[in-house]
Amino acid sequence: MSTTAGYLARRAGQKERVRLLYRRALKDTLNWAVHRHLFYQDASELRDKFEANRNVENLDVIDRLIEDAEAQQRNFQHPDPYIGPMNF
């Protein structure tokens, strides 16, 4: 029983990390896009990258994919991100 609970807890943590990673990457994509039509294309490509690994079941492989994607996202961050007028 504890194995199943541990598995489910680990999967839940991975899903949350992926959700937050996708959200951060999407916001960074918007920072890099000069026009909306460029953003839509980049956002579609980003979604395709995430969807390509959707059916991976091995927890260790998923952890490695998340770590690689987080490292790539850190390198991709915009040096001067957009901050809205109410976000200070």
C-alpha cells in the first residue's frame, strides 16, 4: 500500500512541476515575442515539445526530462521580462 501511495505522491509532484514549468516557459515565450502572431507560433511549438513526452511512464525518466527542461528554461529566460503596471 505504501508503494502505491509513494508512487501517487511522486506522480502528483511531477505533474505540479510540469504544470509550473509550462506556465513559466509560456510567460517567457511571451516576453521574447515582439508580436502576437509570433507568440502563437512559439507557444504552439512549446506545447508540441511538452506533448511529445506526455506518455512517458518511467518515473526516473520523467524526473530527468523535467530537470533538463527546467535547466533549458533557466537559460531561455528573458533578461528584461515584461512586468505589467499592477505587478510590482
